[in-house]
Amino acid sequence: MKLPIFIADAFTARAFRGNPAAVCLLENELDEDMHQKIAREMNLSETAFIRKLHPTDNFAQSSCFGLRWFTPASEVPLCGHATLASAAVLFHKIKNMTSMLTFVTLSGELRARRAEDGIILDFPLYPAHPQTAIGNTLVQDICYSPDTRKLLIRLSDVYDRSFLENLKVNTENLLQVENTGKVKGLILTLKGEPGGQTQAFDFYSRYFAPWVGVAEDPVTGSAHAVLSSYWSQHLGKKEMHAFQCSRRGGELGISLRPDGRVDITGSAAVVLEGTLTV
């Protein structure tokens, strides 16, 4: 079987930055275990599988598709950067002419629509609830999102972006410290610099998910579905500009909607196009 496959760097307009995701187009159903084998072979934080929902669907003309995401270790219920990469492949490489795509996923229907400055993802907005914990690094706040099983730790405002960028996180220790299954991802976040500066950001973050086989994820849309809720409450803003400061780095536009969801805007650069033989 020959499968069209792409790699797109998400949440960036430049190649080799942002977060790379593989995107595989499925004309027909795959054997269930083949999804995981392909994701393991691609060895990226996420591999997305776009599938037709009906035999008469067309990747260039239809507007609704199934979408699943796999890390090298497991299937995940939500992935932002691989959704952005999937939309970019359909819009820019397959030349799908619709203005909005709908993806049927484990997290319900997600939408991606064209915008002048990229692609806007319509995602659920997940609240995070206060928690208590003990640690040596100065912490401003600790919250937990039960919907996503993500733990959010806001570092003290005394720290700056460089502290977060240079912070060493032993992800193997995380697996030993938390093995109950309650946590599937760790968000470290920091308040951004004041407005008025060039390239100012409202908040920064890093994201770690060794529980699903991803030590550190470069730019994470699902984490921002939690971060958007948290920082909107603490900054009193509905429109925000975020930066995930991994080694690759990536920028996200945030817009909270009246219907309780969030629009996450980003660009994507397709860097590889080929055929996978399975």
C-alpha cells in the first residue's frame, strides 16, 4: 500500500522551527496496529492520520474528515500542532478549496479555517483548577486540568524568559514521581514582558509529556487550550500572543470566543512530501 505522507513544521512560517508533525492521508482504513507502527517509524512527537469519512469524499473538495494522532508510544486524544499541520497540508499541498475544514476526533469536532496570517484552529477551552505542591523552584501557582490531565505550574514572576528557556527538566524523574496516571503532561509557564516592547508576548511556556513518549514537545496546541483559560483569567485579556520557548520555539495567537472555545492561530511550513510504503 502506498500512502501520501508529509512533514510540516507547525506554529512557524520558517522551516526547521516550530513543531514538526507527520501527516498521512488515508484513502482506506488501516489495520489498527499500523497507525502506531507508522508513528514509531516517523519518530516525531505526533503523526496525524487524515481519513475520508465516506467513499465518495475527496481530499481536495470535501470539508469534513476523520483525524487521529499518535506519538511514537500511544494514541492521544488531542494534538494542536498536528491538527495545524494537517490543515496546512490539505489547504496548501492538496489545494483543498474550502474555507473551513472540520475534523472528527476523539475530542469532538475541531475546525480549521483560513486566515490572512495563517490558519485558525477552533479548539475546546479547558479550565485548570488550583492545586498545592512542594518544590525548590519559586512557584507562583499550580493548577490541574482534569479534562486533559495536564498539570500547569506557573513559575514566579521574579523569573524571566531566559530562566524558563535554560531550566533543566529531568523527564525520567517525572515518570518516577508521577506514576498514578493522573498526569499526562506538564506545563511550565511564565508571565510575559510588559506591553510596548517589540515582539512582546503575554506569556511563555514549555511542555513535557514523557507519560506518552514525548520528553519535551516543541510547540503544543493542546497545552494552549489550558494556558489560554488560565492566562485570560489572570491577565484579564481575551486576545493574547504566546511563545513556547523550546529549542525550536513557536508563536501562537490566542482568541477566546463567547461560546467557551478558543481560536489558536499559527502558520505551518511543509518541509517534506513523499510516499510511504506499508
